[in-house]
Amino acid sequence: MKSVIAFLKDENGQTSTEYILLVAVVALIVMKFKNIAVTRLEGIAGGVFDAGDNLAGKINSEIQ
């Protein structure tokens, strides 16, 4: 009986289990919100590139 209690009180190995659970939860969150994140990042990137194109067009028209 003492060996069973000692086994249950032993905390070795729990940290690796906790890390695995943490990685699994993060992976599930990423999979859940992937489409939202992709849409927003594409919008941000599109806005940056559009602003860059507009600025380049203005600079080009001023040079000519």
C-alpha cells in the first residue's frame, strides 16, 4: 500500500505531460482561428502593399 501511495505522490514526468497538453491546446486554438487570422493578415498585407503602390505612383508622377 505504501508503494502505491508513493507512486501517486511522485511528480516526476508531470512536466512533460503538462507541456504536451499545452502544445495540444495551442494547436487546437490555432486550428480553430486559422481562417480568421489568415483573413485579417491578408487584409493588413493588402493595405500595406496598396499604400506602397500609391506612394510609388505619386513619386513616379512627380519625377516625370
